[in-house]
Amino acid sequence: MVALGWDYLLIVGWLALLAGLYLLGLRPLDRLAGAPLVVADLAITGLSVVPVWVYLVVTEAGTVQATWGKRRAKLIVTVGSGSGRAGQVRVMARNAVKLLPWELAHLAVLRFWTGEDDSVVAVVALVLCYGLIVATVALMLLRPDRAALHDLVAGTRVVTR
């Protein structure tokens, strides 16, 4: 959990930078007013989720096999057996599953915020979002190896370096 905290500092820093640019008047999303919600979904994902996903993939699939937070906690991401590098495809899948609740929350919040008649999509997205979070936490608490959902799906593990 310590590693996650350090990584969230970086993520919050990125989001704070985006917020600061917005406050300074750089508002690229304003151009999307009136566009279909899917366009706004893609733009928000491209500005928030994708950069974080790229950071996670580049660092965990790289030679160090760890994000900044994992390095500080002396952890690495390995293949499920713990005996080798996870590889780029596994790390990409791992982090896509890990960030999926965040993306689902974006889908729901945007629909509630705009008042668009997509309440079914919003509710389904929120149910899936919280379901994935509960499943991840439950797996981490109940499994002896503390593997999370994203590690089980991708066939990876986080181990001590």
C-alpha cells in the first residue's frame, strides 16, 4: 500500500497540472461543448487515464519492473510464478484492468453531470466500477498471496525485490 501512495502522489500531480492549466485558461475540453458524450469520454480518457496507464506500463514493463512507488517500497512486477519479467503485453493488460474502475467512474460522472439521458449507462458503469473495486480488495484480503484482480487477469504478481 505504501507503493500505491507514492504513485498516487505522481498521479495527483498530473491531475493538479491539468487543473492548473484549466485555471490559467487552457481549456481544450470547452471546444467539445455540444459534441456527443463519446467524444468527451475519449478526450477525458486521453487527458487523464491514458497518461497514467502509459506511466504504469513503461515503468513496470521496463528494466526496473517497477513504478516510482514500487521502487521506493522495494517491489517489482513479475510474471505470475515470480520468476521473471512480466513482459509488455501482461503489464498492459494488468494496468488496463487496474484502471478500469477509474474509467467506468468517468463514464458515469460525465453522464450524471451533463444530465444526458444515459442514466442506464451511468448506473451500469458505477455498479461495475464498485464491483471491480470490491472484487480487487476482497481478493487481496482473502488470498494467501494477496494477488489483486488485475494480477490474476494478467498473470502477474508483485513481489519483493
